[in-house]
Amino acid sequence: MTTLLFKDARLMDPELHLDTPGDLLVADGLVEAVGQGLTAPEGARVVDCRGAVLAPGLVDLHVHFRDPGQTHKETLETGCRAAAAGGFTSVVTMANTKPAIDTPEAVRDCLERSKGLSCRVHPAAAVTVGLGGRELTDFQALARAGAVAFTDDGLTVGDGALFFEAMTRAAALGLPISVHCEAPGFEGDRSMNRGDISAELGLEGTPALAEELMIQRDLLLAEKSGAHVHIQHVSTALGVEMIAEAKALGTHVTAEAAPHHMALDETAVLKYGTNAKMSPPLRTPEDVEAVCTGLMTGVLDVVATDHAPHTPEEKARGMAEAPNGVIGLETSLAVCLEELCHERGFPLMALLERMSAAPRHMFHLPPVHLRHGSVADLVLFDPERKRVVNASKFQSKGRNCPFDGWRLRGAVLMTVLGGREVYERDS
């Protein structure tokens, strides 16, 4: 394993409140030393950081790698390569594969096949058998197999009594239950936000009410069950407000904001078509500001991409028929730097907390720090470097990216996993 000496870096670790120039030495997969004026051991590779930020690797609590069952869209290998290119060293994969991750064997298979790849994969397991919404999976067996959370993401468990039982079981295990909030019967055609633009395009759209109804239900169930409920991809101002109120009451709730819900509003479908189609859909400019504010104030706890690759043929079906989902692992950091730090003055340290320390803590993932003895899961990035997004060169199999062609500030230069270089920018 290569010994690495990072020279002249800006060392940033939100949990250690560390923001200082210095050097960092990696040996045998661990952080060996942190300081100034460190010298390279014989045979070490010296990385001249030139003031770039060196931080604990990023974590994404919400990705779809389509493996097993739809590996023409993404595989564990290509998904992990995309994660590494985006600065991520850990991801939580969703359970809606084909077949679903609803058995201990499926969890163990995912963990086994992800060994040695360029990112750590932590599988979430299904809440219901086959994502059918009728019969709960064996939560205890799934947790023993290595599941870090439970979710039927992409679908909502409509049976409130069944879902309350699910929350009770998750609470007993101390694991989060991650929810896609969309009230059955209110989802419309799931094409885009219901409003003036959907009406102009002749589409039914999906009202904000569909999301808000289920956020309210799940917050109440979490309060009564004592479960840790994690609200996925919040997209409405009222949703942010309800989560803030629930936190004030002591409900164990965390929530995520997706980069696309902070950078794009519903008008984006007029320019980007189905590459701006996802669930929940892009909402109004007022909703965008509420989501950004929610993340910056801590009402929304983490950034999560909901990375969801689809084939060009599927996305070519038009707004009414194309599947929901956009990719985001390779643009997440730059979009957040641009929209939050550069445009709204959000501190870089706070963004790193939302993208690394907070998700690790919330889903009980192993900690990573810039100090002696920590596992060397690291990202080196330049928050000022400008680049043009080119989806055709992504590591992901997906190309369904609304940010293709955007000029963004923020470039990942290198990602290190357990002391192993798993990504390095070539230009």
C-alpha cells in the first residue's frame, strides 16, 4: 500500500473544528501524522496540494446503484467509481433493486461484492417484502447481516398501522427508517410539480401536498414510536417548516436536501426536459430558497444526491413516460459549493459537516478524522477551481444530468479510501 504525504494542504475536519494549513501523512491505510513540515519516508508519494482542501471523505446516504437486476444502468463497480470521482468514500445504497434487498442473503451479497471497490457500500434494507407494502421484512436478521437502515425508497408504505409497526421495530434496533414521502392517491402523473408550468405542458403533475401529507404522518408516527425517521429529499417549504416544528418538539427526525432541489426550480424542465425529472419533482423558486435555508440553518441535516441513473432510451420517452431520477454523485460537491458557499455565503466548514460528519453520525457509520490512527478515507478538492461539467466523461453509466454543460467552481482532485488512491483528476 502506497505511503502518501500530502504537503501544503488546507486541513479541514468539522468534528475536530480543524481548519489549518499543514501536512498529513498516510501509511498502512491510516493517518500516521498531522502537522507542519512533515518529511516524506523513503518511497512515499508526495502530493503537492498547493492549498487545496484535504478533508474526511464525503458520505451520501441516498444512492441507487441498480445492482442487482438493472446493471445496464449502473453496477456496484461503476457506482463506486462515480462516488470516488465525486469525493465520496461511503454511500448508503437503496433497497429498490431487482430483486429488492429484503433478505439477509441479499444484504450480505451486496457487502461481499462491494469489497475492494473504490467506495465503502453500506446497504439499506427494504421495509416490506418485495417493496410490496404488505408484509414487513425481518428487521433483526437484516440488521445482523449488515443493513444500516430500512427503506422502501421510491415507494411509500401506505398502510399507516403497518408502518407504525415498522418504526417500532426500527426503534428497538436503534437504526433509522428512511422515508420517501408521497401520499398514495395524491401523486398525480409524477411528471413534474403541479402548477402553472405543468398546466401549460398539458401534464397533471404532482402537488406539493402529496409530499407534505406523508411528512406529517411520518413525523407523528416517529414521535409516537420513538423511531429515528429520516426524511428523504425534502422539496417543499412547508415540509421544511414541519420538520423544524417536529425537531422543536423533540421528535427524532433527520432530513436531507438534494443538490438539484437547491439549484433548480420547476422551470428547469423547459430547458433540460426529462433530465430534470425526478421524484419529488423540482418545485417553485420559493421552495428552492426554503430548502437551501433549511440546510444552512440545520433543519435539514445532510446533503444527499438520490443518484438515480437511467438509460438515454428511457429518458427519451418524454416527460409523461420517462422514469424519475437524475444522477448526482459527480456534481454534488461542486453544485453545493456554487449554490451555497459561493452564492449564499454558507461557510465551507459547515458544508463539510453536512456532507461528511453528520451523515456518518446519523447512520452510525465508522468515524473518520484528520488525526493519528484514523482510517485514511480522504478527499482533496479545490473549492475555487472552475470546470465545465461533461456528463459524457462521467464514471457513472448514467448520463441523465441536468448540470451537463454548467460551469461550476469546485473540483475533486483526489479521493483516498483506506490509504488507497481510488480517484485522481487527470486535468
